[in-house]
Amino acid sequence: MPVTVKILDKREIPSADPSRVGKMDSMITYQIDTFRTYLITVPAEELTPEAEDQVIKAAIRADMAERERWAGKELQI
């Protein structure tokens, strides 16, 4: 089932990834509904005008899948 997300903000930041020192990332804030707002980070060079929408959609899908994988999980420690 398709989910509609709203992009709230997109900004360029220096990458926090040690393997990407000196490069920029795009930090994108997106909202699913009033109670669910999340951040993703993608390498800025991947966001060419031709590929931007597809790269952002794929990153959001991956973020949502990872969140769903952990939601409700109980761990015994």
C-alpha cells in the first residue's frame, strides 16, 4: 500500500561518515503524519536533478523498512 510522505526540509551538511570526510550529505526531514517525523541522510552527489526523486524515495523506503523491522520487538537482556 503506497504511503504519502511530506518532505519538510532538505539541507546540505558535512558528512559524519568517516569514509566521506570532506564530502557533503543531504539531510532530509520527512513526515508520514502528525506524530511521525523522521530524518534520512544521503550523499549529496547522488541527488542529481535527474535522479533526486528516485534516490529520496528509495532512502525513505529503506528507512521505513528498517523501522518496521524493529517496531514492537522485545529483547531480553
